[in-house]
Amino acid sequence: MLVERIARGDAEALGELYDRYGRVAFGMLYRMLPGPEAAEEVAQDAFHAVWRRAGSFRPERGAVRTWLLAICRNAAIDWRRTRGKRNEREVSMDSAGELLAEGKVDERVLDALAAERVRKAVAELPAEQRDVLSLAFWGGYSQSEIAARTNTPLGTVKSRVRLGMTKLRQRLVDER
């Protein structure tokens, strides 16, 4: 309902969406970007994109959280591409954990359970699919960058990503 209200121009609904998912979005962006300033900048850009694209949200295609985090991920990738050298942008997972430690316990437990389901499903994928998905989603690399990094044809990388995502989606739906 929040996204529908945002699509109608309700700024309060955007604030509610930010209150609900801002910390999760920031945590993910902080892991992908070099520091809190970059994560804040990209989070602001992502929520601005939500404001502009709220009308394109389709609930039958997935949850609001998934849609929002995809927007955040794409914004982070765009930020990294336009800001220069990748090595200067990498942040350790340990430093991101400190920011997430302040959240509510129940939210952290639910997030941990969901993350465990995803990790388990990813672990069951063939190694080739698991590797490209890890580079794409947790490393923030584009498919072209993965192809160059792994010396794999771009079409093969695209196929592995598509097959891996299809298997993950089916596995997670079956568990539900």
C-alpha cells in the first residue's frame, strides 16, 4: 500500500517506507560502497528513484523490500562505475556489521533467517552459477565485469546468472 500511496504523490508514504527499510538499504549499500558518506548518498538517490518509479512496482513480481533493494543495488553499481577505481571502493563485511548491530533484535533475527535460507539455496547451486551470482550480487560486479574477471564469454555469464536465479527462485518458493 505504501508504494501505491507514493505513486499517487504521498510524501508521507515515502517517509514511512524509509523508516521501515532505510536501515536495511543503508546496511547493504555500506557493504558495497567505500564508506558511510557514499552509502548515504546512494541511499538518498535510491529513495528518490523509488519516488519517481513507484508506479512501475508490480506486487505480483515480488515484495517491496526486494524491489527497493534491487533499486539500491543498481544505484550502488552505477555509483561505483562513475566514481573510478574499484579497489578504493571495497569495504570489509566486518565494518558493515557494526552499523547493523543497532537494529531491533526481532528484525535482525528475521533478516538472519532469510539470509540463511538464501545462503543455503545458493550453496546448492552448481559452482559456476554460484560464482557468477556471488560476484554479481555480493561483489557488485556487472555481467561484463564478471566475464572479463573470469575470462568467460559474456553470453555464458548471462546464461549462468539467469539459470542460477531461476533455480534460486524456485528453491525459495518451494521452501515457502
